[in-house]
Amino acid sequence: MAKDTINLSVNGIDYTFSIGDNFGQVPCNETLLDTLRNRLNLTAAKKACDEGACGCCTVIKDGDAVPSCMTLLADCDGCQITTLEGLSDPVTGELSELQQKFIDYYAFQCGFCTPGIIMTTKALLDKNPHPTEEEIRDALSGNYCRCISHYHVFEAVNAIAGRPEDLDEKWEGRR
Amino acid sequence: MKNFGNENYTPENYKYVGKVNVPRKDAKDIVSGKAMFLDDYKLPRMLIAKTLRSPYAHAKIKSIDTSEAEKLNGVVAVVTYKDVDQNMKMGWPPTKPILGEELMYVGDPVAFVAAETEQIAEDALPLIKVEYEELPAVTNALDAVKDDAPQLYPDLFKNNIITPGYAPFQKDGPFWHLIKGDIDKGFEDCAFIAEDTVEFAKMAAPNAPEAPGAIVRWEGGKNFTVWCDTQSGHICKTLNNIVMPDANFDVRTFNVGGSYGNKQSQVMQVMSALILSMKTNRPVKVFQSKVEQMCCFETRLGSQVHAKIGMDKDGVIQAVKGEWTVDAGCLSNTTQGQVGVGIGEAQLVMAKCPNWDLDTNLVATNKQPAGIVRGYGGQELNSCLSLLIGRTMREGNFDPVEVYKKNYVCEGDVYTWRDGRQWQAHSVNYVKAIEESSKKFDWKGKWKGWGIPTWESEDGTLVRGVGCGIIGNADIGEDNTEAYVRVVPDLFTDKSRVVIQTNITESGMGQRSNIIKMVADVLNVDYDMVDITPPEIKINPTGFGLCGSRGTICYGHAVSSAAEDVRQKLYDLAVPFLEVTTDSMYMTDYGVATLARPGKFVSWKKLIPPDLTLTGYGQHLENFSTPNMFMIFVEVEVNKETGQVKLVDCLGGTDCGQAIDPAMLEMQVQSGIGSASLDTAIYEEHVIDPSILRTMTYDMIEYKWRPFNDFPTYETCVLESQFDTFQFKATGVGEIAGAAAASATMQAISNAIGVQVATYPATPDVILKALEKL
Ligand code: FES
Ligand code: FES
């Protein structure tokens, strides 16, 4: 039987949502992405294709990277959700190592795909701290980046996976 | 400390320019999710709008009944063509009403709904009852110009040929036909001639990840505040003023989630929100779905070229005769400018050619609008002409690198640019960049001759081939630009902050931060102490945004001049304190010092009256004399059994004058693979069902794009020759990084399989047909 309340944790904070069609309730067809963006004001995850093809809305659900546009809130009862907003220190704003690597390696251009790419990467690294290049490519294969930041994303993720390209060497005389 | 400040613009003096030592100003916001995009923004009482769209490529609305939709709880307004002034026309010349009785493509707006929520607006659409009268449609530009073709705008255009010329770009009159020299005589002198019709007409989708959208708030009268995900607030305003000439727009932008030249004018988004905002007296938001973006927003231009190109025995192109048919879809959104640039770019590639007769026809068809996309007409024409240049090279058995080296524009060459005026190339010479790039790619080692693979697997199934392409654009100096640089002393410390006021929207190229680097270097201050105003057209002076790689020269020139202006003012004010002439002064530690009297120093704060600021002004005036250059080399592997093409290796080569931020430049170079560029040769295309004329590639599942696990190796070769462009001797180059990539890839494919392929994209069926296996 369908439940009429949904409990979940987003970035460590617990929420309870009432499912229904009345004002303020969450309709049973509402996606996790809409809940995050419209109800919780967590706008890092982006709505781009809204059909599971581009990865811009990726969040972590119980350890797995999922497209939140294809996930119903109603299916998230008891789940732990992490969004990009949950990666940096909530008080100081200090970035996680992964986020910092994306800055160090210039791993974005417009940045619209970046929240999804970082979350996909985070889920991969949580399970497999030292992925091979192929594992990184495969993990990210559902993330669309039209600006072509791919090469720099690989550099950033490789760095954290234990294969850092020496930036001082790469940009010798330019630092 | 470097003595920077005495017009000493050389790389060793720069602390930030040319360095990879500071992150983009918005870097932390982007990686933490704090960066604001249009869809993240809300206004009180904001309504959401949705659009009912035409199911037919050409139809007339026989009847429309909105009463049921209006009754739906939460619907605030429904508008149809009956509610909209039919003189509010978009396009150039003004062509098509925002909502019309006649529908021109599958997806053309029929009605707009504004509702309290997106869901309600969507639910209202099917409640609108429409009866259509289907009309004959034409979706191919060459058919559209025939006498018996359906006429889209019979009162405006004959044979669907759109009036040439775009006045703001072409002040001396329309420019659409290049005639130079003696074309017949030119061909007589040629040893090798190729003539054919070539198409680049699949009108691929640039598909920025963030869809087009706008929020409009009517402020009474003809005043509107517009929040839009345009990459240029100024262009958005200008093109919307074509529809409503007396409207007073205040256009504001956020970070833009990719544009690639594509999300600029946004007339339909702005105008639909505007009409609904006036009707409801509430702010209204329009944000396209991905399917709308794919099927109703601007694509690449369709390009069909019949041309004849002649080359002399030394490999120099001597004559070009051509007819370029440009498919603009259902209307021209200043495509006339793109036609002008396309003709210009062709001349840069064939710069030694004295004889030209290159004519163009801009044609309306029953398809979604085509428009501005990175490459701006040049890519669409180049993708065709380069194949014919290739055939002349092949006949003469020339190495393409050598031919491009001989023919590409350099200092002294004269060309006609998009304004119809003659320009002479100044300061630039790209021979060295071409040579170095070719060396780094090992072109000589890989190139075995025309139609000869570089490598073949033992069983002959897999073959590899290489190709190269070159392109350039003189638009990097386009459009007049202004900037202010303001010195703002701190109240309680001896330091000052610097504020740049200029209109730049960040859409991925990092140029907001790049001009901060320039100003920080001119004033010798920390990068962290320089701020830039938000991208809004009312608070900033004129700036067309980052189109056509104009950012580096135009904004660079304007802000560097503004910084120099304020610096000179500070020097003048410092004379009584330092008791020396200004020519021995320099900037240091938020103050002025002098070489003439070491130890003397006065802070800016002391020079500026309390609580006030000091402002410098700078401008850039349009100049088309320093075209850029980008050369791309590609290696592909073709499976002769399956017809599959795999991109194996790329090298992008250029000479950018002075790199402002080498890491960002590297990304701009690599980005030529994206935005419907290189892959338009391999798999990117829009496919239209020939019977119902609907776009079959309507979403990101049907439309083919390159995923993360399918990227080739990519090397870059960037020279920095310090061209005479502006203070920092740089040029912009990002726009054209992919513009010659499709033709280069076609060349590589043809060389791999030994058969010339000229159908974009070279999908497996195209390859197998070429190999006569289908
Ligand atoms: S928006 Fe969810 S996958 Fe594209
Ligand atoms: S950085 Fe723009 S789409 Fe990836």
C-alpha cells in the first residue's frame, strides 16, 4: 500500500513529506529533483533533459549516483540523499577535496553539468577510491557536457584517484 | 616587484596575464552549487508559462477555443494570436508575428498559458481546442526557391528568398554577394578545378545543457525587467527591440549554462513572457523543456553550396565561383550577418585568391528557426567549400597543410568583411603556427597522400586516415565596447578595491575573470582586490557580450584602456605629493611611487577625496583587421564492415597572440568537439520525418552526442606571437575551435577508406554506400 508520508534525509537533515494532492503536499508523481529544487531550495542539481539522459540532476541516493529527475520522491522513503550542497563544510563552507580538485584542474566551463559530474564522481570514489581511467570514463558516461570539459574532468578525477598530473610541470613558467 | 605601469606590456611583467595561478572568480560557486542560473531564480508572485505548439509544418488556425483551459483552477491567462498585436514581428526584416494565425513549422507557438504552477500550465494545454487547416509545406531550401513552392511570406518575400542585408552590421548597404577580379579569366589560369554541389544541411542542435528561458516583469508603460539566460543581454535587448521598438528593457543575466553563440536573442522566450506579464501584471517565467529546445529553438543554418574552385599549379587558389543557399528555417534572426561573416571567412582561408563571384540566397522554409551558433555562418560554409578545395588539392596531389599555409590570410592581405568594407590584415601571420601544429601532430609521418589510409589492420577491416582543416574569423574585433574601472578606497585600511563596470555574462569561457587579470596587471593590484559588476545592461556601459571570440580584444581593450585612464588620473593627482613628472611613476601597494625618487609613495586613498571614488573610462572601436586562425588535425578509424567511424586523435593549433589564461584557453580549444561542430561529420544531425515533417531527433536519447567514454586523445599547440591588437597583444580564438573540424574529419574519413565522402554526417550507412556495400 502506498505510504502517505515519506521520511528521508538530505545532506544529513531529516525531512518528512506528506504525499497527496492538497496544497503543500507532495503529489505522488513528483520527482526528487523537483522536491530538492522547489521545496528545499537545493538548486545545485539542474533540470536539463528531465528524462534521465544527461546527468545534470545527479544526486547520491543511498550511495548510488542517480538521476533525480527519474526518481520519485515517493520512492525515497528511508533514503539518505546527498546533493552537491552537502559536500562542502556546512559551517565554514570549506570545499571537499574533490571540489577543490575541480577548481585546481579547471574542470568546468559553464558549470551547468558540473554538479552532476561531481556527484557521479563522488559516488564512484566512495565505492572505489582508486578507479582506473576506464572506470572513471564508464562511470561518467551518462553525464553530458557540451562545453567539452571532459579532459580537465579526467585530470581532476585522476588526481584524486592517485594519478595526479603535476600542474607545476604542465604549466611550467606559468604559475 | 615588477615595474609595471609604464606601457610596459611584455609577458615577463605580468603577474596574472598568461598565468595559471588564480581560479576563476566564480569557481567556488560552481563547484559548490552556489552559482545561480536562471532556473534557480524566483520572483514573488511569479507565474509559469507553457506553450501550445503546432503539430503541422504549415497550417492555418481555423478556430481556437481557450474557454476550457481558462476555467482550470490556477490558470491565470491564455493568449492566442487574437490577443497579440500582429505588428509585433520577429526576424530581420520583421517577418513573423509572435503568435500568428498561420503556423510555419512543427512546434510553432499556437497559444501561451500562464499559471500558478508548471503542472497547471501543462495541464491546461490539451484543453485548448484548435482546428487547423493544413497547408503545403517546404522543408528544403533548394525546393523552396522554385516557382511552384509554397510561399511562406508572400507579402514580404518572393520565392521564399529573405531580403538580404542587416543594417546594423552593414551601414553602407546590404552585403551578400562578393564580386572581385575577373572570374572567367581566373579559371583560365587554373591548373586544377573542382565543381560540385555540397551540403551541410542537417541543421544540428548546439544543445546547451541549460535550455533557453526568460523571466519578464512588466513595470508599467513600455518598461520591462528581463532576467534571461542569454549569453548577451545587449543582443537580447537589441533583437527584442526589433519586435517592440519603443520598449525599455533592463536585461539581467546570471551564469549561463552553455550557449555556444546560440542563446542570444531569445526573442520568443522574452516576448511570450512579456505578453503574459502585461496581461496578468505579474512576473512570468518561460523555461523551455529539452524537447522544445531541440525542436523549436535555433539550430545551425542549413547550407547548400554549388561552387567551382580553381587552383594554379603551385597550389594557390585563383578563382572561386559559388552560389550559397542558406536555409534559415522559418525566419531569419539576423542571419544576414552570418552570411556576411561566412563570405568573409571563406576569403581568409583563400586569401590570395583575386577572383570571386560568391553569391548567396537566404531562404525561409517550414522548419524551426536556424540562427546563430558558434562558427557564425563560417562553419556552415567552410564545411562545404573545404571539401571542394580538397578536391583541387587532390587533383594536384598537394599536401593540404602546404596549401593552407600558402593560402591562409596574413599581414597585408585584403578581404571584404561582413560590413561590406575592405579590410587589410594587420600584424598577423600564422605560417609558424601551422608548421608547429603539423609537426606536433606528426602530419608528415601520418599523411600518406589523398585516399591512402595511414594504417590498416591485418585483415583490412579497420583503416585509419588523417585530415586537417583551417579557419579564421575577423569578428574578434567586432562591435564597439565600453568599460569603466573605478578605484574605491577602503574606509578603514589603506588599501583600495577596484571595480570593473562592463557588461559580460559568464557562459563558460572565463572571460569575466580574464579581464580582471588584465586590470589587476595594469594597476598592479591583487586579483582578489578586483571585482566586476553583475551582467546587467542598465548598470553597465555598452558591451555586446562574448560573441565571436570578441571578448579578449574588445573587452580586453576597453578595460585595459579604462584602467590606464584611471591610472593616469592617479598619476596626475600624485604630482604634488611625489614632486616628479608622471612619466617616472608606477603603481604599487595601492598607491603611486616613482623611480625618480625611491622611497616616495602616496596611497590612492590619499589622492581621492574621502568617501568618493575615481573612475577611468575605456572603449574599443570595431576593427576587423586582425583575423584569428585555428587549424585542426584529426585521425579517425573506420570499420569497413560496420561503417562505424571512431575519432582517435585530435590536435588543435593556433597562435593566439598572448594567452590570457592558458588553462581556460586549452579548454576552449578542446571544446571544438562540442556544440554541433566536429561531430556533425560523424553522427550529429537533426532528422526530419519526410512524411509528417516532425523532428525525429527530438530529445537527448534520439539525438546523438558524444559521451564521456568516447573521447579521442587531444593535444594542443598554442603559439603566442604578441600580435599588435591591443595592450596585451592577444586575440580571441575559442569560437572557431571546431569550425573547421567537420570538414577535417570528412577529409580524414575519405583518406581512411580511399573513397571520397561528402555527406554530413558520415554515419555507417553513408560509409557503407560509399564503399558500395549497401
Ligand atoms: S535532467 Fe535528469 S538526467 Fe537530465
Ligand atoms: S561545463 Fe558546460 S556543459 Fe559541462
